[in-house]
Amino acid sequence: MTTLHDSAFLKAARGETVPHTPVWFMRQAGRSLPEYLKLREGIAMLDSCADPELIVEITLQPVRRYGVDAAIFFSDIVLPLKAVGVDLDIVPGVGPVVANPVRTLADVDAIPDLTADQIPYITAAVQGLVGELAGINGGTPLIGFAGAPFTVASYLVEGGPSKEHAKTKALMFGAPEVWDALMRKISGISAAFLETQVAAGASAVQLFDSWAGALTPGDYVRHVQPHSARVLEQVGKLGVPRIHFGVGTTNLLDLMGEAGADVVGVDWRTPLDRAIPMVGDRAVQGNLDPTLVFAPTEVMTARAAEVIEAGRAARGHIFNLGHGVIPSTDPDQLARLTEFVQSYPLG
Ligand code: CP3
């Protein structure tokens, strides 16, 4: 019998020999699953994220359906902000919308720090999940997550989703002391959110810096990396593997690794054979183009095979899509993809 510690996912994250290439999917829980849509009927996103029973059920749905090698905790990167009292909502089809965008030092100072006692439903949900997951496929690890300071800052400063992140970068360039205070505030909140999940039993964490690809390497190093590094250092003390992921980060992969990651998540634009030399002696996660699920199965699996083959050069490889599951994805394709990756012969 395997134990959690010996699971393929944790072995790959630590760079150890694996029984098979482990696979999970970003956004594996969510709108691509009919059982998710049914459960969420009439319940607002952020309400579902505060209900331990719903969190447990939604997190387990893709694990049962696909037999993936890890579960990802069902929540959202803006949940901790909501928990400390920031007036925000997740608007269907839009994303997080913040009522009073942050622009001044006073706005930053008005955001309280996060403590575990403000999110008892997170602790309860993680504990419930860890109990359930122990009995699935010989022990399935739970990945906790948080938003990285830059990506969370973008929602707080823009007031909603943004393509250019223009207001966010204007604050970064034009008011460095406000920026620094904001990034310190968010890094404390993100670290506390991760610590709460690990303290309750999560086996690994992923820090999502989804929008970091909007930055030049120089600006990333100066204005962002130290803050993400603080989050990763703080959870590093808890001894769990840390995954660090962003979109469009071809120019940042080395720096995102150096921020303190054990595993660097790679989006689909950078082939793994190019990404691996950049991340150094670290494991990689990724990176099948999420639209390949819409191709014929043989086309999808042929491309998955290329990803697996390229991943062999890394210290460890966790198979994933290059970004989240697209809501119109056919779950049966993901089931076939999971089976393909897990049964692919090791080299
Ligand atoms: O990966 C998982 O299965 C775990 C759940 C998860 C959600 N959000 C659930 C969710 C995770 C890890 C996140 C993180 C998150 N949230 C990120 C980083 C990951 C990434 O995609 O790059 C970001 C940028 C957000 C902000 C956010 N929240 C967006 C852009 C959206 C989508 C808006 C939309 O409706 O298209 C959300 C809402 C959200 N978070 C949904 C889910 C399942 C959809 C809302 C719903 O089901 O009603």
C-alpha cells in the first residue's frame, strides 16, 4: 500500500523516482463538470467557498471522476480578501470585482491582516478533505493554494479583471511606497492563507501569479519577486513542496524558481525542453495547451506524449495543462487524458 508521502505527486515534486507521471488539472473542479454545476445552482461562488461541506464535495468531484494524482482545494484567490472584510464579489462570467479599488496608503492600511480564526471554514474543509482523500487511491495529496501578491494586487487596484494591468503598474512605477505597503499586506495575507491550509493537512501548495507575465524581468525582480519570495519562504518552513505558476512567463521562469519554488509551473507557450534549463535544479509542472482537449483524442494524446517525453529532462515532472480547464471542456476527454498520462511507460 502506498502512503501519501510516497504518492507519485509528492515524489515528483521532490524530484524522486515516480511509479508513473503524476497528473492533475488546474481548475479541475468547476464549470466543466455537470455535477459541479448542479451543486452550485442558486449558490453564489463566494458563499460556496465558505461552506466546508460544499468545499469538500466540489474538491472531491474531479478526484472521483478522473482519479487524478492530486486534489486542489476549492476556493478562490480573492477569498482571503473577502475574509478580512474587503468589499468584493465574484461576478459570474466576469471574475472578482472590488467595490473600492486600492489607490492610497490609507486604502492599504485599511485592509486588516488575516489570521486562521477568521477562516474556520477553511480549516474545517481541509481537515474533512484530508480524511476523505486518505482513502482514495492509496492516499491522494491535497494542494493548498493562494494568489501571489502581484496577481491579487491587480484585482485590488484595477477593481476587476484587466488585460493591461495599467492602473496596477502605474501604482508600481509612480508610488513605490504605496506599492511596497500593498505588496507587504497581500504577502502576509497569502502566507497566512497557505499556512492555515497546511496546518490543517494540505500536502503541498501552489502560489498562483497568473498575471506576472505582464512584467519585464527587471520590474519583476524589483517590484514583485521579493514579496512572492516572502510568501514562499514562510510556507517553506512548514516543509511542504511549493509550486509557483504564472501565465506568459517565458521570460520569468528562472526568476519564479529563484523566488523559492520547488516546482515551477509552465504555461503552454513555452515548450518544456526550453523551460527546463531555465528553472535549474527544480521540478516542472505542465504544460499541455488547454485547447488540445477539443482536438481528436489521438491528437491530444500524441501532444501529451511529447510533453511527458520533454519532462523527463527535469528534476521531476508533474503533468498538467498549461492553464486552467476551459469550462466547455468535455470531462470524458480529461478522463482519457488522465488515463493516458498515468499509463504512459516510464523511460
Ligand atoms: O483549480 C481548481 O480547481 C481550484 C479552484 C480555483 C478557483 N479559482 C475556483 C473558481 C482556483 C485555484 C482559483 C484561482 C484563481 N482565481 C486564479 C488563479 C488561477 C488562474 O486561473 O490563473 C485567478 C486569476 C482567479 C480569479 C478568478 N476567479 C477568475 C478569473 C474567475 C473566473 C471568472 C469567470 O466566471 O469566468 C474566478 C471565479 C472562479 N474561481 C470560478 C471557479 C470555479 C468560476 C465561478 C463559478 O463557478 O461560478
